Amino acid sequence: MVACVGLLLAFSLAGPVNAVTTSPYLRVSPTVGPVGAKLTISGTGLPPNANLLLKWSSANTTWNVGVIGPVTGSSVPEVLGVNNVAWEESLGSVVTNATGSFSQTVAAPVDNCGQHIIEVIAAGAKTAVAQAAFTLLPSFHFSPSSGPAGTPVTVFATGMGAKLYASAYHVLFDNEYLGYMTGIGTRGSGNFTFYVTGVVGQHTISVYNGYPGPAYLNSQEGSATGSVTSWDPPLIPYHGQFNITASGSTAFAPQATVSRPTVTLPQATATSGPRMTVTPNVAPVGTVVNVTGLGFPPNAVTPLSWATHIGSHVSGFNSTTKPLRNVTTSAAGSFSFTMKVPYDLGGPHNITAAAVAPNGNATLYIERTASISATQGAEGSQIVVSMFGLGWTYQDNIAAVDYDNSFIGYVCGFNTNGNITLYLTVTGQPGYHTIDLYPSNYLGPTAPLTPSIAVYRYPILTTLDSPTLLPSFHFSFLITGANTTSLGATTGTPTGTFFSATTVTSTTTSVSTATSVSTATSVSTATSVSTATSVSTATSVSTTTATSTTTAISTAVQTTSTVPMWAYAAMMVLMMAGLGMGYVVKRRPSFAK
């Protein structure tokens, strides 16, 4: 007792006990939402009357396209995954009160979906005072919501992911697969435009997540790891209604448009010695470009070469150089000439000379173009869809094809120097129909064994975020009625004036010169292909391929349909034996009790 009294006396003499201090604490409400959601961020236990910063953790993400192993002439660039570089975005500053508290409302920034750390930190400090977490969700909407068949509808997305199972968002129109959206290099945001088709009435636009392959329809029952999903509109899975109205008396106006990302190439960096430039350095097949050279030996004949690839991913391929032309330099060691962009693979090509350093070569990027042979006709009519400038890598050697907003397959142009001839039979009721060509990844590493994020051989709708910046093309076709002629095998080539796509989004100036490419002659005959410079061998490649393919198919059919008589006799004996055995089995008495 005496000891207790002594302790109490000692504490009383020591003075009053200090109040318990509050630990720094940060809170965000709500904790889940889409881009633009209003977030209330509040803090307690912080330094009083202090200026502090709010930071949002994120990452700069880009497509990782490269080559596995040493680079050789047969190396193929492919999508290896996504590059992530951590960084922080500022959400503004706050000032705490005398008790070390604050409350501030901010909008959830544009970013990829998933969990993001919000922290409060003193200016110049490296360590956060307090942290809280917010989960960003994907969100979708479209506009307009009604109009006649052929109305352009733009689908907008924010909060798309950059991780394996939250990277692809599949779009369906009336439960038909249209294509998929990504937001890897655009901070989770993206949009694309398609043109509605169908009868008058309500139609459904749906968006699902899912990787790899098509839409994952019951993602609410899937694993939550690696994917962010919400089942509350307007988040994902998303469903919206579009009302197709009567078209009235408006006459059919053919549509041919292209959504083309702007491609920029670095110019030659050499400032002395032999060096070349080409202007414009981004252009489609058939465009006239100017090639100039400086710093070469004076009054000398200089051979120039054209770098490309030959072969295919099926038969094998390699990089090669072909003679372009010989030029004679001036007394000052310069030259200049014009040439048409040859019929060759899309993508970058170097114009080289023996004496030029690698940073002095001229680089010409061949753009992709497309056209169709007719814009209206009877149901069952066959039209030709022509493309130039498909490439050789897994990211640009094919194009995915949609008919009436439904994915039907793909075309490949590597084996034919980037040239495509698609014979397509139009089907459906009289009225408006669509043909769309989208970029697509042909092949690459297979997930989940690798960190690759790519859906192979499906339409990429968000062209501004494709691993290789490639355009998408849209064409409309009017079916005027039923075809009264036989729909048997077609032996001829459809003719007519080809209808070229015109640019509807930002692009390089040189794209507008694509008109000269899309004439009926240049597509329907091989002659104009061979009139390109000595670089182009598309004519011989295309003709040989078509001939050998036809022969192979014809031979295979004849071989399989020719059966020796002894084989027929053997089949008859086996058939009779089988029937007899069946009869015996059927008549066998049952011993079941």
C-alpha cells in the first residue's frame, strides 16, 4: 500500500501526462470507380498547417515489340508483352489545419484500370506521410443512340487495362463479334467508329473483357486476379441499345473511309559524308517521291539498292536488297530523282548505297491502302477488295475482315509483296451493308506461358493503340435485290471503277495521293504491277502463286476422287461383314434378370 502511494505521488510530481498523438492516416471515398469519379480524400494526424502534395501512382505502358534472340535476316518482330515504367501523377496540393487534418475532392484521373496508390507527401520528400488505395474500373459509352442503317457510331472507353487478363475488351454487335479494343499505350482510353447495319428496330452493343481469344461471357464467375470487372452499368460487361430508324427517302451514298494513325519516321542523322533523304518518307504505293543525295564522290555512277523481305512465314523468308537504279552525281557530289513507291511490302524500307553509313540511308515507309470494285449490286454479287502495303511482320502482314459488323476471317499479304485481292460475295437482304478491314496480330508468344498481350487474328478496333500503327478501312455496299443469275463458281474477275477509302482522321499529307493507286486497271490486272520500278517483283510472285495454288488444288481433288476397283470391292466386303455382325449383336439374347 505504501509503495502504491509512493508511485502515485511520484507521477503527480512529474506533471501532467502528454495526450496520445494520432498516427498519420489517409482515407479515400469511394474506393472503387471509373475515370472522372469524384473522390473525397481526407487526412488526419498529419503535420499541422502544412502544405502537402497528393500523388497518384501509375505507370507509363507501351507495347513491347521486339525479337527473341539474336537478330538475323529471318528474325520476326513480335509482341513480347508490355513495357511498364513506374511514375507518379500529381493530384494537386492541400493545406492541413491546426489539428493536422484536411479534406479535398478530386476527379479520378485518366489511367489504366486496377489499384492505384494515393499518397500525401511533403514537397521534396521521398517518403509518403500516409497512403490510401483506389481501384479504377473500365467504363464504356457510345454516341449517337439512334439513326438509320449506315449511321456512324463511336464507342468510347476509359479505364482499360494493361495487364494480361484486363487488356482486351471485346465488342459485339447483335451478339456478332466485331473486334476488340485496347488501351495499352493510351493510358487506358480509346475509341473507334463503326457503321450500324440491320433492320429497323433495337440493336445491342456489348463489351466484355477476356483474354486470350474471344469475349469471356461469364466473367462474374471467373478469378478476380489480374482482371478488373464490375457488373454495375455503365461498367463492364457493358450493354447498350441502338435504335435503327427508317431511312426515309434519302438516296444511298457510298461510304469509303479510312481511320489512319499518323506515322512519323526519323530522318537520316548524318550531317557529313554520303547521305540520302526521301520526301515524303511516308506514302502509299504509287505515290511519286523525291530521293536526294549529298556528299557523294563527284561525277560518279553510284548504284542504289532497295531493302525488303521475300518469302512468307509458311515457306520461309529472308531480308534482301534489290537493285533500285544507278545515279550519276553532279560535280558537287549530289543527285536527285523522282520515283513511284513500288508495289512492295508495307512498312519501312531503306534506300541504300555502298558508301553510305547506316545513319545516312534514306527510309521510306509504305502505307497501307484499300479499295473495292463496286458499291452496289444484287445479292450474291462478287466484288473485289484490293489492298496494297501489307507488311511482313506478325503485326502488319494481315488484315481482319468484318462483314456487316461480324468478323469473318483475315487476309495475308506477305507472300504477294503486300498486295491483296479478296473475292467477296455479298449476302443479305436488300439494303445497306458494310465491309471493314482492321489491323490484326497474326502470331506471337502464347499466353499464359508468356507475358504477351495480344489477341491473334482478330480485328483491332482501336487503331491508335495497335502495336504497329496501322489504319482501318470502311466500305458500304447497297444490295439492290435478289440475284437472278446462277451463283455457281466464278471464273472471271469482277470489273468496275474501284472505290478508294478517303481519310477521316489525322494522317500524313501524303495519304491524300492514294487515289492514283486505286484504279480498276491497277488492281484487276498484273500488268500495272510490273510497271513499277525494277524493285517490284510483285507480278511474278503473285502470278506464280495463283497458278501453283490452282494446280495443287485441282490435282488434289482428282487424286482423292479416283478410287481403284479393288478398293470398292474391299469396302463392300467390310460393309456386308459389319451388317452381319450388327444383326448377330442385335439378335443376341439378354441375360439380364
